Amino acid sequence: MKITFIGGGNMATALIGGLKKQGFSVAGIQVVDPVEETCAWLTETFGVRCAPAIDAAALNCEVLMLAVKPQVMKEALLPAAGKLTNQLVISIAAGLRLADISRWLGGYHRIVRSMPNTPALIGAGITGLYAPPGVDHEDRATAEKILRAVGRTLWVEDEALMDVVTAVSGSGPAYVFYFIEALQNAGTALGLSHETARLLAIETFLGAAKLAAESAEPVDQLRQRVTSKGGTTAAALDVFAREALDAIIARGVAAAAARGRELSEILGKD
């Protein structure tokens, strides 16, 4: 399988590295990126062919990965418009609807939309995917195989839900970092050193997330198991409940999803 990445940024780099670790031959990978330093680094690091613009060699592939920033996607795709034959196109650009990508490619429809998140940079990502009914099982399997190189995958059956995926998991790492930062700052305010508070906060998140992932119990039950009536955990959770922290988080995620829909409208304009 030959794969061409349009864009050689962090996510493309993570995917190339993940595919290489899985035994995928880098001889089948090409990258298109206009930044000379990026091309030189990718070639030196992975041994892939890199070109400054889409050319005939770049389009000689089975899979075309769209990995440029959403704001420049339309311009980046101009050299490929009307030139695709039977390639599977996979977009990892946030907020871009399939209808707009299809239009920019000259009416091409064999496209999968995906939303990985930044933990993919260390192979611990989660990617939401959507494909229209015209994309067959084999193409879906190919998209999954590629994205699984950087973590787990899941499918949604309605493209509108990709805005929710973006709000929950795409933006989600920032929420986790925010909470880690707040927990760390709370610890230092109460007398812990910066290093100790940081280690406690990060390791607690890592351990709790691993416990939730490996347990068959719902997370609310896991929470209850840590919470003794009248104890220290209950004291903190009582404050969170009075401040309606869950409602605040829900409003934040809803705002992110709404902004995703707005950006889809803005970015999809011709």
C-alpha cells in the first residue's frame, strides 16, 4: 500500500512513526510539504520521499492522507482537484466536512473523515472516524489500520457527531491538562513543592485512567468506591457538587461542539 501525506506536521509525523513501528515499509510513504526544513527532516528521520508540492509521483498512491491545517486545506488541494482516480482519501483535519473536501477535490467522494487527538504523538491517541455509505468495508478497514498506528479508533454513524467527537476527545487533552494544572497548583498552595505536586497530579491521572480503562465497573461506581461518607474525598466532591463542576464541564464541551459547527461553516465557504 502506498500512502501520500499532504502535510508533514506533528500528526503526520506521528502516523509515519507509528506505521513504521508496525512494520509498514517507508518506501511506500511520501510526504508533500512546502517547508524545506520539514522535508529534509522527514527524509532524514524516516527515509520517506518528500516533495514541496503535489506532483504526479505524489498522486501515485492508494491512500491520500490530508494532514494540513484546516485553514489552508482548500488551497493545498487545488493541484489534486479532478486528478484523483481511485485513491482513498482520509482527512485528519478538524472541522472540515466531507462535502467541502469533496467539492475542493472536484467532486471526489471516496473520503473518510477522522479526528485523532494529540496523545497520538506518543501512540496513545483515540481517533473518531466517519465514512459516508458509499465508502465500502475495505476502505473503512484501511482507514482503521492506518489510524490504529497511533492509538485506538471508533466509528460514528452521523457526520454531525464528529463535532462532538472533536469537543470530547479532540479538545479533551486540554481539559485534562487544565485539571492537572489546577490540582498541581492546589497542592503547591497547600505546601507541596512544585515537583511533588506535579508528580502526584500526573501519576494520579495516569493511574485513575488506567483503572477506569481496565475495570468493568462504570466510572461513577469507581468514584463511589473512593468516597467514604464524611471522609476527605467526600469533602472535596461536596465542593465540586455545590459549584456544579459537572454542569460547567458540560457547558464547556457543548461550547466546543458549537464552535466546531461554526468553524465548519466558515472553513467550508468557497
